[in-house]
Amino acid sequence: MKKIIYIFTLLVIAVSFQSCREDYLNELQPTDAIAPDVIYSTYEGAQAHIAGILRRTRGQFTENHDTGNLGSMYFARENKGNISINNNGWFRFDYANDNRAANVRRTSFTWSFLYSLINQVNACVEGVEKSAGIGSVDKNKLLGQLYTMRAMFYFELSLEFQHTYKYDTALFAPPIYKKSGELEGKPLSTQKEMYEFIVSDLEKAIEIGSEDRIDNSYFNKSVSYAVAARVYQVMENWDKAGAYAKLAYGGVPESVLSPEAYQLGFDNMNEGKEWLLANPQTADQSNYYALAPHAFYTQTESAYNNTFITKSFPLLFTSTDVRYQFATTAATDYRQWYTKKFKFAFDAHLPLIRTPEMILIETEALYHTNPDQAHDLLYKLQKNRDVNAVKSSNTGNELLNEILLERKKELYGEIGVEWYDAKRLRRGIVRDSWHRINLLNNPLVPDDKRFYLLIPQSELDANPSIPKDINTNR
């Protein structure tokens, strides 16, 4: 009941918050809104604002099913690789790797969606910091969540609108806004500045945050560790990436893995022990047919049935691997294979971060610092997923490729892992001939421009501090 009250309160806040800026006292006061001094007078009021921001991450930002929320962002990345095949339905432009221009909805959605979340986080940070009614311990609990949320949203911006961090830290990055109500007018930052800000927020969150949370849809210190592990992985700071990944899952793989839950449809964040962060739905707060990947992979009459699996991918799994969740249709072309990993329902939950990802980040970090330990940790996960798994003898680059393959097998459909890894490691993506659009004549090469989006035209029109020709030759 408390969670419902939080969400209801935020719905009121969300429609009225922009009237609560510097000119607030000069305007007629709304009769259907809650003033900031009331919202942030208690821990519960501030937590209500956080609940609403989280609700926005899983809501429907536009009327299109492929540009709605975090799930649709991640699934767009999934469609850009070799694993998934789109049948010319929703996400078809992402599948064609032809959805990056300044005036297309993928670009404008990603920019506007993430900045709208950042703006709300900034407002909540300001409210909590200024509050006279919230004690210091509770302030730290709230700010730990908020700093991590802001870092995560800026991290997503950095991934979407520029080359990977290691390509060139002097390249421009999206503007950094630290105050609410500032959504345009700032100049571009640099990748170095962006990641310094992200890391600063994460380290503050880790220092002051708490493990307490209402459920797995809320951020806590474990989530702060997990987001930091992703960031340091992209930065190739392997000591910190490995250490924070280990802290995120607790350091004992056997205690945080639930192989039996892998076959239950990935629709309930409370099944098993693997969900670190989730976007839940309920029957009365549902995206209905817009929840990616569940509504698009599923081959039933009640879903879109528009995303299939390339024929070569299931061959990477043994029949005794719990992750072998594949089936076939009567078709003999690209529509033959599909996955049953995600079960579609109007109240299905969306996984955002899971413990196996953290185990694999630690494994990759160990590969760079202690390859023998990396091999041992990798085998623990493999054996957990397949009772008949045999430890490989791979070393060197073959061991790294084995780790990356395990990431694909474990995380496909969830975060766009193939695209994510190819981009950060500056590798390309080559599709096999089974695809509807196979890209054999135009593969994604390392550092390909198609790995990032152009600055939206709407931002260029509104922001005089960004050069109008910024997208030229990009």
C-alpha cells in the first residue's frame, strides 16, 4: 500500500513540478499540486518523488512502442546485433542500423527521455539537500539512490551519443545539467568531463548509501556498486570494475544464482535470487503491448511475434543448459527460431541488472589481472547453468572470447549485450546470412558511426550553445 501511495503522490508532483521554479511565488498557486516544501518535509514525501521517477523509467514516454522506456532503449540495442532478427515490425529501423539521424524518433526520444529523468532527479536532490525535516541518516539513504540514478542516466547518454569512452576522452559528450529546470542552453561537455561527473556521483552514492530498499525496483548500495561496475568496465578500470562487481553480488556466486528460475519467463523480480534491479508492472500500471523484450520475442497470439533468433545462436548451447530456451516455428526462413526466455503478460517485470552480469564483469576484470582466477570464476557460472559443463583450456584472447560468449548466452535480450560489448571493446558486429538484413556487404566495423546517435535536431534548434553543424561528418 505504501508503494501505491508513493506512486500516486508522484503523479501529482510530476504534472505540477515545473511550476515550482524561481518564479513560483509570482504565479497563482495550483490547488491540485503539492509544493516542494511539503514534498521534502518528510522522508516519505521525498521517497514518493523517487518512486515516481522510477515509474517514469518504465512508463510510456511516447506513443510509439519502440520509444517508451528503458526497456525499449535496451531492446533497440538488441536489434542492432546478430542474435535477434526483426520481421519489419516495431524496432525495424534499429534492426537495419538506420535510425540515428537528427530528426528520427529514436534520437529525439533517447535524448529527451534521459534528460527528463535527470531533471526530476536534480529536483529531488535539491529538495532533499535543502530539507529541514529529513534527518541526516535518511538524507543519505535518499541521496545514495538519487546520485546512482543520475549517474546511470548520464551513462546511458554517453553510450548513445558518442564513441566509447576509450576511443577518445577529448571528444564531446552531451551537456551536463546539475540543477532542475535547466534542460537546454548548456554547452556540450567532453567524455572526460562526463565520466568524471558520473564517477563522482557513484562514489558519493557508495560512500553514503544504504542497502535498505522497498523492493528490487529501487536503487540501493548494491545497485550503486553494479552501476559503478558497468561504468568502470567501459572505462577499462579493471581493478575497480572487478571489485565493485563483486561487492554488487556479494562475492559468493553459488549464493546468488538460481538456475531453476531461468526457465520461468523472466517476468517476476521476486523469483530466485538473481535480480539486482528491475522495472515491475502491475495490471493497473502496465505498458501492455509495449514492454520490450517480452511483447516482441514471445510467439503467442497475445504478443507482437516480431522478433526471432538467428539459427546459429541456439547451437551455442547444450541441451542440458538451463538457458536453452529456444523453439521453432513451421517457417524455414529467418522466422524459424525464436526464444521462450521472456514470458509476455501485462504484469510482467523487466530485468535491468542481474547478478550473473556482475559475476561476468568480475570475470572479465580478473582476465586482465589474474587469468587463472578468471577461468575458475567463469567455470562456476557455466557449471551452475549446465550440470554437464566442462571447463575449457582456453587462455589468452580465446579466454576473453569465451567470457564474451558467456555474456551473450546469459544476457541476450536484456541489455543489448552484443552491441554493448562490441562498442566498448571497439569491435564490429558481423551478421550471418540467416538474417533478413544480413549486413554482409555493410557490416558494423570497429568504431562504426552507427554505434552512436546524432544530436537531435530539436536540441540544436533550442540550444544556442551547441554548434549547428555539430553533426556534420558524424
